[in-house]
Amino acid sequence: MSVAQGIQLHPHHQAFASLRTHLLRSRRMLLMQVVSRPVPQVEQGLPTDILDLAACEQERLIDDLITQRTHVTPRHIERALSRMLDTSYGICHRCRADIPLPRLRAQPDATLCFTCKQLSEERASARRAAWRPDTSAEAVYRS
Ligand SMILES: [Zn+2]
């Protein structure tokens, strides 16, 4: 028996191969976006006019959002690709059930099945609703 015959392929092996190609393509596109971004002109210093300063600050915030997005997404792609190698890809991290293919096709880096993702979002929403900004720190500590 050859080595290839001894390997158990996941039932969704062919679909995962297609998702892997999609992830690799997404990673390549994100890296190209990072490389093609202009280098900030730090040596020019800050503008003295208040409107120029506001415009400069707005550009910096947009740059930060793009940077944050491009740094988070490639990390998720790398993790998904490594889960494909250790065969944990497509398995919910919380309940260990198979993540349905339509969900993986919609979000190839998904780590939770739809039910667990929904529960996670509901818990996060409940935590945000429970937090009251007008409550003193002492009252929050005692509750
Ligand atoms: Zn789950």
C-alpha cells in the first residue's frame, strides 16, 4: 500500500482545494495593496493651517484603518491555510461540528459554525448592552 492510499481525505477535499486557491489569491491581492500604498511623507512635518491639519488627520485615520484591515485579514488567511495543513480546517472551534460549505465559501477563514457565531455575537451584544457609561466605576466593581 502506498503512502497516498493510506491518507484519509476529508469528504470536502475538492471544495477545500478550491477554497485554498481563493485564500491564496486573496493573500496575494492584499500583499499587492500593501506594496502599492504610497510611503507617508514624514519629513514634510505638520501643516500650520487648521484645515490642512484636519485634512492631514483624516488621511492618517483612513491610513490607520487600511493598515489595521490589511494586517488583520492576511493573519486570518494564514491561519486558515495552516488549519488546512493540520486538517482542523472546516471544523468549528467551539462545538467541533463541521462548518457547512456554504458558510466556508462565503467566509473561507471562518472558525465558527453559523450557530456558534450567532451565539458569540449575541453574547457580545448583551455585554455591550449591560455596560452603562453613566455608571460609576465603583458601582460596576460591586455588581
Ligand atoms: Zn459550532
